[in-house]
Amino acid sequence: MLLADLPDETEEVIGDRGYDSNQIRLSLAERNITACIPPRKNQKSKPPYNWHLYKKRNLIENMFAKLKD
């Protein structure tokens, strides 16, 4: 799992809805890492996330798309 190899100084992880699972959230919380992952639409209890921080994920996605071109 890629999240297991995060450096110790990691403070936040931004992920898309595909990473929305209780196991991932608990794993990050145990290491004091803030998970910025929007909940899946069908999830009953929707955990909070920083919407403004999540918008910055788009910048990273665009950077990788340009590098692939």
C-alpha cells in the first residue's frame, strides 16, 4: 500500500473518493495525518473534509497530465 510508505513528516493526505474507506482513514489517524478525502455519495455517515484543500488536488492532477503529454 502506498500510504504505508509516507514520510514521517506528512501532515495531510489529499485523495479522491476512491480512497474513502474507514480502514484508510483509521490508518492515517493513527499516524496523526489529516485525511482530506471526500465521502462517497452512497455513504450514510459523511466524515468532514477540507473542501478548499481538496480543490488544490486538481492542480496536482493537471501537473501530472502535462508531464504525460
